[in-house]
Amino acid sequence: MLIVAGQQDYNSGLAKGIEKFSKANKAALTGDIISNFHSLKGNIRYSDVFLASCGESIQQSLQPDLLITFGKSVISKNLKLFLRKHQPRQHWHIQPAGPAADTFQSISQIIHCNPKTFFESLSAPPAIGKFELQKKANYAQLWLAEEHRMARAYQTHFNAADFNEVNVVKELLASLPDRCNLHLANSMSVRYANLVGLTEKQKACMYMLTGAQAALMAVQVRPWVMPLVAKCPTF
């Protein structure tokens, strides 16, 4: 079982519900930085990177039987490509109401329910045998093994890397104060931040505008900003 969290505001109640659900059902959880689940232990942060570099045999082993999604957009292009190619047997999307965008081209059921209520109501251990439960746990461990492999590669890379844009973003994110709100611009800034990620101990909340939202904001802001830019002194 794989849970994919899309973009959303931080919700402590939802985070606790998902944590209990994941432990009880031995589910793997992955979410971009804008899902605001970086504080959850066991959240897969680097799937965008390791799904681009791991071989076909590993990708096949990571294919879920059941995919559960909730939230808005997902940044990771490699996660989208992976789940479109290695589709689950069942894909449940959880949202309170309305139609859902079929990002992974596999939705089999839209469950109109508050995600917090859904995960809390199913957080009791499932009534299945030890063998089936162990199979679930083994699947989650496959995702965690790739996560740990990539975390070690990151440490080696950043310890040896020269000064560059990604290193700057890493240092900035590491310096964020607790309980701060960080608004990310569209495109490369959010992708760099997602590449670097945040640690479990960081309590920052991530926000960004995507796609049409960002374009509309740029159109609305430009008439106000350009006259100010023209008045700025040059040095």
C-alpha cells in the first residue's frame, strides 16, 4: 500500500491520523515538500530522485497494489511517470466533494470524505494473518531502503560539492527558524526545495502557487511592481 500526499496546509490532526494509519497498515507514505508532511517519521522525501535513478526491477518491486491519494498537486515528475507506468490494482482518491484530477491516470474510486476522518477511522490494525501483514511491511521497507540509500548519497554529495544554487537552497532551508511560513515561487525554487527537503525536526510550513495560479498572480502583480522597479536606484 502506498499513500501519496499532495499539496496542502499543515494539519496536525491529519498528520497524526496518517501516522497511526501507516503504522497499523504497514503503508509507505511519500509527499513533496508542499504536502507539509516532512515532520512525520518514515515519510519518503526523496522519491523524485531515486525513482529517476533506480532500475526497472526495483521500480517493479515498488509498484503498489493499492494507491491512496489526497491533497492537491504533486511536484514530482518522476513519481507521476512511475505510477502511470506501474499502475496499482486499485487507486482511491480521498477528498470531501467534487470531481478529482486523475494525475496518475488510475483512479478507480473517489471517496468523498475528509482525509483526516478517513485515516482516523481506519487506524486500527487490519484483521489479516501474520503472513499478509509481513508482506505489507516488506513492501514499505522497500521504499524506506531506497529512501535511506538516497539520504546517504545526498550526504556524500553535499559534503563534497562546490558552491552552487542547490547548496545555497540547502543552507537556507537548514537555517529556517521553527514555526515559520516559507512561500516558494513556482518552477525551480520549489523544485530545488523539494530536492533538498526538510528534516523531521523542522516545523516550517511550505506554501506555493502552481500553474495557472502562479501565472495569474504574475499578471496581477506586474503592473504594480514594474513602476517600483523603474524607480529603484542602480549602483
